[in-house]
Amino acid sequence: MSEQQHLDKAGFETKAIHAGYEPDPTTGAVIPPIYATTTYKQDGVGGLRNGYEYSRSANPTRTALEGALAAVEDGEKGFAFASGLAAEDTLIRSLMRPGDHMVIPDDAYGGTHRLIDKVESQWGIAHTPAQVADVDAVAAAIRPGKTKVVWVETPTNPLLNIADISALATVAHEAGARLVVDNTFASPYLQQPLTLGADVVVHSTTKYVGGHSDVVGGAVIVRDLGLAEKIGYLQNAAGAIADPFGAWLTLRGLKTLAVRMDRHCDNAERVADFLTSHPKVGEVIYPGLETHPGHTTAQKQMKRFGGMISFRVTGGEAAALAVCERTKIFTLGESLGGVESLIEHPGRMTHASVAGTDLEVPADLIRLSVGIEYAEDLVADLEQALDQS
């Protein structure tokens, strides 16, 4: 059995560490080098050495990351981009043409909504928001003959709704559309949408995959090699690729994803349990709680329930802002998925771009990215912030 065949049968943790790269044949280096080069010596005119010509088209460090991403998502081909939004833009323009229509979540990430509503719309792409947790609502939003993409996040950002990936794959495919799943909140460790029927997985690798709040990146993973050819062509033609150092940092983060996610989940469960009993918290939104409407679906398709928690406070927007300002260990900041815990007010921060639209989030909502610190310190920090609000 070849080394690749061994990896195909290996567990997630093994793939995350070994897939995409074999030790350097010259030095035996076990970690991919950072190939800080723009061009490559050719073996005669048009004679590319191992397919490398120019680093926008391909770079060995990026190749290693793309191979690892494909392996952990159980895909055939991965693509690494300069950001999650660069990945989304390239994907949309690979799948759609002017006059086409897509269904999007009614509580999508604000940046995704802005891209589709303000940028792709100028290219002639129409969209309809739908509740991704409601299969019938998604089906009703599809325009026969026009809808080319059903786009879902699961869990969604920031209301943590859960989409039934298998059911939505059936709905999309019956309509002749492709199902795209933004897997950023779950990470490849907790959920593999391609195995559940999705056509494409997209990530902001800035978040859990990178995991250390030190690199911005995005990814697209597919099984269909025909679609991969289209994405690869546009990735090269438009050029929003991951740089060698960014690819190296992201690959480094991927290697420890499994152990970090287990700690994120442990801590999030402890924090969610605390929040449910606090008198100043009106609602806790976490898929791991049995009270969450998507809990059963999440159990079916996720290994665990993730490190993201949203909650609503009883004192309205003013109280929510006060809690965000008073934490000491939870850092007030955008983004998520790093080793450090973050707190934010979606209505004023990450989702300000959807204010006044159907995607507007509640003003009393707080979103937590629960890090890997000592859980009791996180609980104590939230307790003092809530008690003072």
C-alpha cells in the first residue's frame, strides 16, 4: 500500500499533519519550506519543472496547503486564497453568470451579504434570503431554471442556525443547482459537508483552520474535477491567491486543528452552561444545548458543537454594549476561531453592513468566540461583566 493510500484511510488528525506534503527529498525537512519565489527555472522553453512556472499560478507551499485542505474535507481538489471573501468571489463567478440566481442565508455573515448584495449584484446576480434551518423555506426561495447555487452557512453567523446539509443537497440538486456550504464555524474537524452531499465547501481559513489570529486566508474544496478546473482557471486569472508565508502559517495551524477544536468545544460547553443560569441573560444560542432548535440536526452531522456562542441580554442594546466593554479576558474584537477568546456586538461590528435589511441582527445580541484558555477564568470574566452591566 502506497503512502497516499495509507493517508486516504487515516484519521483526521493524521491527515491534517501529513497530507499534502512528503519530507523534502534533498534535506528530509518534515515541514514544507516557504518558497519565497515568483518564478521558476524552466527545463527548456515550455518545459515546466513539476508544473511550476509562476507563483500566481502555483507555488509549492500553497500546493501543500491545498492538498491538506482537500484531504481533511474529504475532497478531490482544494484552492487557497488571500481571504475568505476572495475565495467566495472566485467561487461565485466560477459557478454563475449574469442573470443567474442564488439562495443565501437570512442571517449570513455580513461580509458575505455585502459581497453578494453590493458587488455580485452589479454583475447581474440575483439573490433571495431564506431560513437555512427550514428546508421548505429554502425550496420555496429557489427560482426554477434560474437558481444555480444554494449557499448555506451551518452553523450560521451570528445566530448559529443549523442547516440540514443532506436535505438541502437533495433540494438543490432536484432544482439543478449546486449546494455550497460555508464550513468556517464548524471547521473540517467537526463537519465534512462533501460527505453529506454538498458540492462545494468554502472557508475563511483566517478563523479555526489558521487558529492563531495571525494570518488571513480562504479556501474552496470540491470533489468535481470539472468544477475544479473552472475554479483553478479563475483563481489564476483573477489572482487572489494565498501568498507563500500565509499558506505556510495556515498549514501550521491546520496541523493542530483537532486538539484545539476539542478544547474550544469543552470551554464553550462550560460557558454555555453558565450563561443559561445567569439572570441577566435572556437567551443562549448554542447548538450543543438541547433547547436549540437545530440540536438534533447538529448531532447528526457534527462531531461536536463548536466554540461559538451567541446570547441576548435582558437590558437591551445598552446592556449588551456594556458587557462587551467590561470583559478582561474576552477581547473586544472582530473575527473568531483563534486560541484567544473574543467578544463582539454583531449589530455594531461584524454585521453593521446588514442594518436595515432583512438580515439585521438583534441589538441585544452578543457573540462569543470561546478560546482555549482555562474555562473557569472565562466564566468568571463573563460573570463580572454581566453583574456590572
